[in-house]
Amino acid sequence: MPFSSTVKTLTVNNKTRKYYSLPALGKKLGIKINKLPVSIRIVLESVLRNCDGNKVTEEHVRQLANWQANAKREEEIPFVVARVVLQDFTGVPLLADLAAMRSVANKMGKNPKAIEPLVPVDLVVDHSVMIDYFGTEDALDLNMKVEFQRNKERYQFMKWGMQAFDTFGVVPPGFGIVHQVNLEYLARGVHKDANDVYYPDTLVGTDSHTTMINGIGVVGWGVGGIEAEAAMLGQPYYMLTPDVIGVELTGQLRGGVTATDLVLTITEMLRKEKVVGKFVEFCGPGTSSLSVTDRATISNMAPEYGATMGFFPVDEHTLDYFRGTGRTEEEIEALETYFKAQKMFGIPKAKDINYTKVLKLDLKTVSPSLAGPKRPQDRVELGNVKRTFANLFTAPPEKNGFNQPAEKFNTAYETPSGVTLKNGDILIAAITSCTNTSNPSVLLAAGLLAKKAVKAGLTVQKHIKTSLAPGSRVVTEYLAKTGLLPYLEQLGFDVAAYGCTTCIGNAGDLLPEFNEAIIKNDLICAAVLSGNRNFEARIHPNIKANYLASPPLVVAYALAGTLNIDLMTQPVGKGKKGDVWLGDIWPSDEEVQKLLGKAMNPKAYRNNYAQVKSNPGDLWKKIKGVSGDVYNWPTSTYIAEPPFFEDFSMTPAAIQPIKQARALGIFGDSVTTDHISPAGSIKDTSPAGKWLLAHNVMKPDFNSYGSRRGNHEIMMRGTFANVRIKNLMIPALPNGSRFEGGETIHKPSQEQLPIYDAAMQYIASGTPTVVFGGEEYGTGSSRDWAAKGTQLLGVKAVIARSFERIHRSNLVGMGVLPLQFKGNDSAQSLGITGDETYDISGLEEGIKPQQDVVLTVHRPDGSKQDIPVLLRIDTPVEVEYYQHGGILPFVLRQLLS
């Protein structure tokens, strides 16, 4: 091996171990390795250690070691990760793909065990539980029983996977949220291979918020399931060398300001900076002052600010966190010894690292904030929430408004049970999501606020759907131990689940009379949640104003019951002795600090996670799966053999030219993967709902799109089926608003149809289709079904102003061309309406990464226009993926050859 001289030794637990030394590599190459960003150095270690002259070459090592802060990004990094984490919404379809690969191998007379993960894979079941029951002491028990009843077929399939694959493990339902479980339990700091070589923990995960692990110095990020499958099966994760933006934090947070306020400020700041596809690395004295749980909150929301990572290097706080969460002394010693040997221990100063650019934030400038009503980057300071909501009520859609007449704002509507509903009324208040429930400081603050509110005589109106869904069972233990849980329960915040719940769209339904009143009167009601996403129709299809907030602010707004209140200048409510103000019940930093010690109890963490194997729960034990290396695909509306390997052969088919294509949809800016492939509820009038009814599934048993991702029949019908998506091919309504819902205008018939139905007509007639988008197309969750569904609808190319990182990769991974408009071009500026036909040329002589391609628009009047667009196949290996029809056929051909 060309770099064998970089193998050095270190001592852990009085034993001599080996590691690949980055300082030694720097000396060998004559490079100041210590000037590289820490995140780049960790990726470099993987490239160095895995240099085999084949997939990872000596040139790859030299290129990355010579990373320049400002250079054209053309070099491809083959990054081999230590492990893969999955959540169940993305993990089940991934497992279905692996099972389908084994079926193909079996049919071809090959060994099915050739399809086997080569790195540890952990699936945490956290996305399936819904808030059907709330506000009672038995809500958790009832919700889990319903969860197992609904998801039995999926869980049986997981049990098959556990016995079929050697390195596939499952953390059962009821333990917590994948990223919090990863932070508290799965991450071990450094790993040791069979040759006693230490190396740092690295991973990819099939959830965009995998970045939460960056808070403890672990390099990792979210990818689509198809890329995760490739990584599991021994394929390096290929990426362009990234820019690295340094964020220098100075000062300290003021009293009463939370980590949630800080992350919403950072999200707003970095979205404006356009950090999509870049690493963000935090540095400076303010960074050193932050606890690991505050860092993890900031890392968690990297997808919301657009970065590949939000990385914090390992330091003393990291070791303290490992100690407090029950890791072994040997693991803590190995972590410290390894990072010190690599000269990567401690938070660097901005001047000591060559960053692409350094941004600065003084922590004392951060103020209490919310974000909404439709995007996480739209931060609103607490004192401006009332005024901003009132302005948005009448503002047009292009200004993110609700386009309502001003005279409707204060109108009250009474429901049959006597509840009065008004615009701005809060109907869902949820302490939810690993973003905040992993952080004891904000949960203790919520508990302290609840305690003071109860003692002051404040209550939450019974019609508000309140819930507490921690990302770990340890949370309940320390809230009980500190005596705060009973006060949360008195306000309706009983523990309802251990899972993603409201944040992923599993809020459960509202009362039918509330839904009816909202739809009939076009009410703009609200949800306030401690989550990371508030995209349209994600939280609930009928709640249009959704605000992200810290857990104590969630409780405060639940008490107030409305957004039409300025909590800085108006009382929260009336108590035993009159008006109660936010300042009366807001806990001091000293009160929170006094209780923090009870949240970091090593024994509690060890005891809790020991039960993953020893006591997974009776509901899980009762689930029985089939056995064997090859799945037998029993009839199911949850799990079906995916069609991606139909007519599979060892030789890829020729790529067909795209000519005379039609537009399936034309969309504006910030179309999210929630818009493209919703995770939430299924309408009975939608194509997916009609399919379920035709297969004898009653509406109460529909479950969610997310839970149905193991069945392509439902998912392709659910593609572009979000009730809030706006297809600009459909003419505007008389008041200027846009038609909402997954429909399109079929050409040339001019018939308005569900997008699925139109797509099937185009496929039947042999007509290729394309989709047009604006800025940030595919922002949001790392759901590969947004690309899989697009491909199954017959879409050959997506042409947009810009793409979010993961969705662009997923499109390539499914054999769909991502094309980007150049300069100021857009579908709107070019007058593209969907009446045209389209050709795409320039790929006939071969494909080069990021080459120019020509989009030819044939207009109805007989004229045509050639428009240069950028091919967003970014790397040489992506060219191969596309030529093979996608990453899965590519990997399968490699494994079976």
C-alpha cells in the first residue's frame, strides 16, 4: 500500500492499537493537514484507510489532502462510511429493494447471500406511531397498540430482514426517535476493526436529519434510500469535494434565550447564504461554550439551512456527553486518545483553519423566535408573531400569504359542540421531534413553565390537541425525577408516544367538526410544534399556519390558544389572581441549570438501551416474520415486490432519446419532497385512496403514505398528490390564488386530471414527460420515493432553477435527468406554459458531468426555441449510474458479476 508509512500506534486501555495518522500523511505529502477543516480531515482519513488502488486510489488521497478553500469543485471523493442508520419510513422500502435484489439473484441461479450489507445497519422504528389519543395517562399505551395493529405487516417484514441479513439490526417501536437514539446509544465515538485499527465513526442515514450526529463530532448526513443501499453493499458514497463554510460563534446566549431560538436564527442566516451542498463547520469561542445537546439541535437542522452537514469538532464537552449518556470508560478513552493523536481535538479558532468563507454570529444578538407559517427559514421574533400573522392573512400567495379578505380575520365560527373557532386559533400544540427533545435544557424549561402556569391557575383549552412525544424514554425518566411531568400532564402534555409524530405529519386527525368548519369557512388555524419542518400540509392537511418553536413556547402558546396575541406585551391568560404574563412563568437559566444534572444519569441511559435486546416489549415479541434468505412476497397492501428490477439483465439497455415530451407539471419555488411525495394522511378521493378502497382497505385503516412506502402501487399514485401543491399549468382562480392539489392539464385533450391518471395516459401513448420547477426544487426530507415515484410516472427529466442536494442525487439514482436552467432563465421567464412539446439533446455522443444540454421548446404556433441548460449529473460515477438505469441496477450488476 502506498501510504503504509502513515500507520502509527496509540495506547488505549493499556493496549497498543493502530491508526492511520493524518499528521503523518501531511508530513509525507508536504501538506499542512492541520489547516484543513476538521470535517474534511475525517473524510480524508476514510479515503486514506480505504485506499485499495481500485475504488479508492492514491490519486483520491492526494486530491483530498490538497483540498483548497476556494477552487472549482470537479474532483470526486469515494467516501466509505463505518455504518448506516435507517428509520422505518425509508428503511422498509430499502429492505424491499434488497429483498427484490435477492429475488433477482435467486431467479438467475446466483447466491442470494451475495446481496448482504458489508457494514452495520441499524433501523430505528420511530415514524409509524400517530397521535390518535392524547391528553390522558393511557395515551401512550393506546397509541402503541393502534400502531402495532396498523403496521403488523411492515413489522413482520422487518423481522424477516433481521434473520435474513447478518448485520441488520432493529431498535423496536417505543424506544425513541432515530437521531436521538443514534446520539445517545448507537454512536460509539471510534471503531476498531479486526486488525486492531482505530477509525472515527462515520455514517449515512436515510433521513435528512441524520446530521444531528454532527453535534458529537461524527461526520454523517442524510441520503436517499437508494444511495444508502449502495453504501451498505460496499459501494463508496461518491461526492464532489465540498466548500466548507466556517461559522464563528462568539459571546453567549442571553438569559431566557434557548437553543431553539439559536438554531432558527442560524437557519435563517445560512439559507440566505445559500450553503446547499456545502459543509458548515462551527468554530470560535462561542461554539466552545455550547453544550453538546445545544450543538446537536443546531446540527439537526442542517437540512433546513441547506448544508450537507453542520459539524462540531470533538472536545471536552463531547467526552462529558459520552460520560453522561453511559458510554464505557474505554470508549471515552479511545475517543479522546484517537482525536488527540490526529490533532483534531478541540474547537478551532476561525483563523487557524482555511475555510472557504467565514460567517460570524454573536450569540448575544439571538432573540426568542418562532419560524413559519410555511417554511423553517422564515424566522419571526416573538414580539412580531401577531403582526406578521395578520399581515400574511391578507398577503398574496407569491408573498407566502394566505390571500384572505381582511374583513374575515376576526369572524368567529361555532362548531356543533359549541367550540368557537377563529383565524389564528391553535388546534395542535406538540412537544415533538429529536431537534428539541434531545435537549434537556429546553424540556426542563417547558416543564418549569408548566409548573408555574399550573400554580398560577392557567389551563389549556380542551379542544387543543396537546402532546408530548420524546425522542427517548430517558426524557420521561428525568421529567418524572424532577417532579415536572405531572404539571405538563395537567396542561394536557401527557406522553403520547416515543417517535416523530407531529413533526413527520403523524399528528393524527382533528375532530370531524373542526375539519368541516375549517374547510367550509376557509379558516387559517394553526399548529405550534417544537419540530424542524412546517411545510405545507405536512403537519395536518387542513392546518395552514404551522410554527416551529421551543418547547416552553409551545406550552405558552397552548395556554394562550391563539397566534393573535403578542406574548411580549399581552398576558398569556387569566389566572387565580388576574392576568398572568409570560415573564411570570418563564423559567430563569438558574432554575434550568439546577435540574440539568438529573438529566445526565449514565445508569439511566445504560438501563434504557439495554432493553433494546433484553426487553423489547410484548407487542414486538408477538410479531412473527417468515424465515429464509429470499422473501416470499405474500399478498399485502403494505409490502409488494418493487418493479425496479423487471426485465433485469446483466447488460444495461440503451438510453432512449427524449423527444416530443409533454409537461406533467410546472411548479414554483421551494417545492419540497413533501409536495412531491407526501408522508401524511391519504384522502379517500385520491388515486391512492381509491386503490386502497378497491383492495378492501377501509378509510380508518389507510394509515399514512409514509407507512405505505413498501408498496409502489400506493406510492406512485401518491406522487405529486400533496393537497397544497400548486401546478402552474392549471389557470389561476378569479381571486388570483392557485388551484391546490395534485392535478394537471392533460395535453392535448385539455382535460384536468389527477397527475397519476394523466401520467398513465402518457405512458400508454408512449409519450415521455418532463417536470419544471423553480428554486430549491426537492428541498426537505431525504425521501427517495420523491424520485422513485417521479420515475414510475414516466418522467424522464426534471428541469429546475436549482436543486436541493439529496433530491438531485436521488433523481440520478433513479435514472431521471436533473437539468438546471442557466442564468436568470426559468419556466416563467421563458413563457413555458405546458402547451408545448420538448426535446432534450446533447447526450447522444456520450455524457460528461455538468455538461451543457439543449432543451428545445416546440410551441403551439410552430415556432421553436433552443435553451441551454446545465446537466446536474455531477460526477463520473453518476454518469455510470444513469447509463445503467439507476444506482440499484448498477450495484446489482456489480454484485452478480
